[in-house]
Amino acid sequence: MMWSVTLVSENKLSNKNKNLIVELIDNESHKATRKYKFILHNILEGNNFSEAIIEGGECAVKNIKDVLKNNLNHMLVNGNIQYFPIFM
């Protein structure tokens, strides 16, 4: 199943922060155990958000959300991380 995982920040994300988000998601795609495996298709970026389009199970998506939340909590003061399925 295809998923959208979106990190939304109340403040503008710097290029350094956006690169960190990409690095965390990319690293997780390479090291995830079988249960949490996923394919990263694309990352879309705006001023205050980064959105990853991935293919995998719901447990993989929840794992990505946890990884982002644990590592980027400083960016999420009044922001959040959302995920939802993409229906084709």
C-alpha cells in the first residue's frame, strides 16, 4: 500500500532540517527489519513541511512516524506528523 507521511512544523523548516528529515527516512529504509521494510518513492518539501511517499505496511509507517518524532521533537513544538493511505 502507498502512504503519505507528512511532518508539519509551525515554523519554516531550514534546508538543514529538511536534509535531516530526508536522511532519517532514507537511513530507516536501509536498516529496517523485515516487518518494517518499505520503499521510499519520493519526498516533497514546502516551507514548513516534508512529505514522504512510501510503499509498505502500516507498521512500517508507524515506525517512520516514531523515528521522526523521537529525532525531530524540537521541530514539532506546535507541529505534528501525519500519515494516511494513498488510494490509486
